[in-house]
Amino acid sequence: MRTYRELEARYEYLTATPNLVDEHFYNGIYERYVNPVLTRDHIPPFWMYDPNPKTNPHMMQRLGVNAVFNSGALLLDGKYTLVARVEGSDRKSFFAVAQSDRPTEGFRFWDEPVMLPDTCPEETNVYDMRLTRHEDGWIYGVFCSESKDAGNPDLSAAVAAAGIVRTRDLKTWERLPNLVTLHSPQQRNVCLHPAFVEGKYAFYTRPMDDFIETGSGGGIGFGLCDDITHAVIDEERMTSLRRYHTITEAKNGAGAVPIRTDRGWIHIAHGVRNTAAGLRYVVYAFATALDDPARVIAQPGGFLIGPRGGERVGDVSNVVFTNGAIVDGKKLYIYYASSDTRLHVAATDLDRLCDYVFNTPEDPLRSADCVRQRVAFIRQNKAFLKR
């Protein structure tokens, strides 16, 4: 049996452990790191253990934590700040703020998790918050608000909506009414654009016919609303589309808040395809026009980040997913989760990301065209090497 002090010592050792670049991985686009930045072992022991030997004589967990993953991200008061999804052993998720002076290690949770205003009595679960520092001066959190489908006797049948909160400091939160999309029965993976568009609030949506299947949803949507305190979208334009036999075949959705560059808004999203082993999630990128954030102007073929090695194993295997990134000067840190279990970071810079997004060839969509593309690329490179 361990003492509470021993549990504390293990926690302190973990949070102080340096995180090194993974020297076995190279693609020129970004660096991976050896260790995750957040796991369930990063949870403070007093969140799980009663330290009083009289009421907990065997020093056992009273409130366990299963996983720490999908995190919104921003710089707050000079600190790298994550609002992570924490899933208890009871399967319910909640949000918790972790901060560090360094982007790749040393994250510590605040003493208590986030207690959002409880304004939706039918809501059972909340998760995957995107954090947008909007030009109106607020920090907005848009997340999935999940409720039981009261009209379906199946206990796994659920309804997904986009919950909206806002804050100045991640401590005091105001809950706004859920987003309403008049032509989409359900919404998940919704992200608020950081700037006004035509004087209105702009959302990236994922129209869905039910909780799991996109149905008629063709990809990532885009819609405007006049008043975010009662957000209603009556029309959704499609941006990055789902396509047969690609990384977005089954579904796709917004990830991190779009990043403004001189050439366009860069989006770091997720795509899903079906396999014999189940759904496979990857992270991909595309760009939209500065003057029309719904119009795609570049979309490199294939994925940006895919699950590798141990990242492929977890509660929901073969998955990487992002809903947060931090721009710090020219540096960019993409916080991505693997297999619904732990949170990692990939580091790059805006010059490399722009080069990747605007100069990587698009997917030709057919094997015959893909091999022609690759052969032409090989011949070009061989001719250069012979010079």
C-alpha cells in the first residue's frame, strides 16, 4: 500500500519530467515529442484519493479518472493554457484547466475543475471544448452538449448540440443558449471563427442527421448569426467536403480555431474513414480565403497527423483528434489526443505550415491519377539529383 505522500511524489516527478523531441520521427513539417503532455497520471492525487487514513485506510481511489484528452488551447497571461476533457471512471466528462510556462511539458491542473453553469437539465455529458479569443473581447468555449434521445428506447441513443460559454479568465463562465441550426438536426465539433464576418459571428459546423452518422451532412459547414447570446444559423455553406475513398469519407469536422496567415485562414481539422478495424481518425489541414472564410483555397492531399505506435492504442483505438492549437509568435503548437486516452503536442512554425498547406499537391481522388502524380514527382526529383 502506498502512502498519500508517495502518490504526491510520483505526481511531482511526472510533471517535472522533461519532454524530448522524438528523434525517430521526421517529415520536415512538424516535430513530435516522446511523452504526452497530459495523461490521467497528471491528475492531482487529491482529485482521486482521500488523504485521510481514518476515512481511507487502504489509500484507494474514491473518484477515479479514466482519461485526459481533447483539449482547447490558448495563451493566457503568458502561459500555455489547456482546457482538457477529463473523463471519470464513471464515463462522464468535464473540463479542467492545465497551465505551463513551457509548451511541451510541465502542465499542472488548477486546483479544481471547471464548473459550468448547469442550465440544461437534460444534458448528461459535455466534452471537446474549442476556445476562441474573439475580436469582441470575450473568450468563447464551444463544446458538445450531449443528452439522451428521449424518443428512442435504445439506451445508447443520444442527441448532440453545440454548447456555448464565454469568459474573460477561464474562472468565471457565462453559459449562453445552445447553438440552433435550422436545417441540421444535430451538431458536433462546432468551432467559432475568431473574427466577425460581414459584421456577424461565424461558426464552423458539422451538420449531422443523428449522433453518430453524418447522413446528409456533406462536410464542414459554415454559418453566420447576428447574436451569439441567442445563436441561430439559418443557412450552412459547405467548406471542406467529405469524399469517397479519402481520409474524410465517413465524416470530418473542425478542429483547432482557424489561424490567420497572410495567405489565408489555415484550418487544422479531423477526418474519419471506415476500416475493417473500425473508424480511423486523422488530423488534416486546409486553407480558406481571408475575404471569405468559407471558401477553400488550398487542401493538401492526405493527412497531417496520423496515429503512430502507442498512439494507436487506447479506449477508442486508431484515433488522433485535435480541438486546440497555440500560436506563439511564429511558432505553432498543435495539441492532439490519441485514442481518446492522452494528449500530445506537435510543434512547427507558421512558415512551414503555410508551405505544407499551399505547396503540397491535392488528392487526385483516383489510384490511376495518384500513381501518375507520384511518378511525375519521382522523375522530377531524379532529374534534379542528376544535375
